[in-house]
Amino acid sequence: MNSNEIILLNFSEIRRRSINLWSGIPNEYLNWKPDENAFTIIEMIRHVLEGEHLFHKIIENRGNLGNYSSPWKALKYSDLKNELEFSEKYRTAFLDMISNLNESDLENVRIERKEVGQSKKLGDYLNRIAYHESVHTGQILSYLRTIGIERPQIWD
């Protein structure tokens, strides 16, 4: 496997496990949150899906978001099926972008996010994006433990 294939496999596996988790959450719990300052479950799912698109735009613009406007901005929260369907074209575009990278891109393209004091190689930045989704998967698992409902098996 080359670097791109490994990165794509990682994104695929993380999303597969996320969807496995998200699909096991009964609809009546999608608006649950542990406290007033936290995301609800459905908000966290959207945050992951929307965040991936935001990260894609950050990569395309080498760190500069300019006047970015989220396609999710006017979309009302509904259910997992609608969230996944809406995000599918953005996910496909993100994975296609990764597919078209080469080793030199991963090593030499830099993502400069001056507003957060961050300068990363593209390969490093892509791994940080994957970590973002993984962290939120862990948070949702913790939510389900707190609620006291069965947690889907994501470790196959």
C-alpha cells in the first residue's frame, strides 16, 4: 500500500465505525446531551460531517478559509439518514481529493492556519482530520454509557 491508500483506508474505517455507532442510536436519543453546553448527539454527528467539509476547504485553500459559508448553514437537524445523504457528495469530493494526491503533496504541501498558529504538512494534517472524527466517536460512546443504553460494537 502507498501512503494515499493507507490514508484512504483510515478514513474509510473511521467512518464505517462511526456509522455503525450512529446507526445503533435510537432516534429518541438524538437530541440528548449531557449538559446545556454540550452538543446533542445529532449536533455532534453533523459537526463531524460538516467538519470534514470544512477541513477539505482548508486544504484546498492551504489554510485560508476566506469567506467560507457552510452548505449545512440553513439545513434543519432531522435524522441520521438525512444527515448522511446530505453529506455524501462532500465526502466523495474529499476522498477524491485525497486520491489525487501524491507522495510529494503529502510531504511538501503545507497547511498554514495563521488564526490558530498552525503550520502542518498535508500528510500530518490529514491524520489530524481523521483523529477529529475518532474523538467524537469516543464522546458519543460516553454519551450512550451515561444514558444507559447499549453501545454498538465498533471494534470488529
